[in-house]
Amino acid sequence: MTSRILAIAIISMVCTVFPETNSNGVPQGTGSMSITPSQVTAGTYHRMQFVLTVGDLGIREGGGIRIELPVSYLETAPYYWDAPQTTLPDGRGFVKATSSRNVPLDVQIYGARKGIVECIVTGKRIKAKEKITLEYAGVVQSLTWPLRIPVQWRATENDPWQNLPESVELTIKPQPAATMTLVLPT
């Protein structure tokens, strides 16, 4: 009898750490993320929205989403994003989060270069198909290429962070040329 209870407890723990997956190995109930606008001009100021449509599992207190923006360090400041911040609404890099039904969210910024933004549910549960919106206002990088922004989610505080099944991609197009200087041999 004791070994049977132990086996049930182990199976329960494994199912919590490794949620059910679909035929492609993607955890079920993860939801999806979109970004607006999906195309921006390099090195310019933008207001962007990252919108998570919550999956079938919903998100309970302590769960949430996190994204990682490619912020600068030291001499690379002209090349990357303004660092996210929550204290100056009119300042560059300002981030805020809202949710369907105004469920409270706590926004935290961390990481070696302060580029990871985490939105944690602190109140009622966010139900399936409801949304969490993270807004960012700042200068985006001056390097031009399609950029994949890492996004993770978890249903509760005790769940491990999981990558969303599809990456969020932002196209960064070059600015129009304004001046060209040529130096030719004489």
C-alpha cells in the first residue's frame, strides 16, 4: 500500500513538472503571443504591444509571462533597445502591463542588463482566451534583421517557465538613406 501511494505521488509530481504535450511535443494550454506593430524602422522610437492570448490552462496567481528584449550594455547603447523601466511613464523604455478584467499584474525587470520583463498575476485567475498586454515605449535597435524575441509563460508560481511554441518575430527595416559621402581616388 505504501509503495502504491509513493508511486501515485511521483506520477503526480512528474505531471506537474512536465505538463501534457500535443503530438508535436508542445505543452498544451500555452496560448499565443502577438506583437504590434510587427515591423519597425531601425533606431527609431516606437510604442509596441506584446499581447498574450492565454491558453486553455489559464494563469493563476504567481503565474505570468516574461519576455527578453535585446538591451544595450556600455558602448553598445546606440545599437540596441532602450532598457525597460517602470518608474518614468514619459521616459524611454517605459513598460506597463494590463490584463482582461483588470486582473492585477506585478511588473518586474531583471537580468544582467535589465532586459527581462516579467508580468506576474497577483490577483484573480486569468482565464483561457483572456489577454495580458505588455506595452513598451522606446527606441528599438539600429541593427536590421528579423528579430526573435524570447517569450516564456507559466500557469502558477510553482510551475517551471516554458517557452511559447512559436517565437514572436519583429522585422526591423533600415532607415531611408539621407546622406551619402563618397571618397574616390584622384
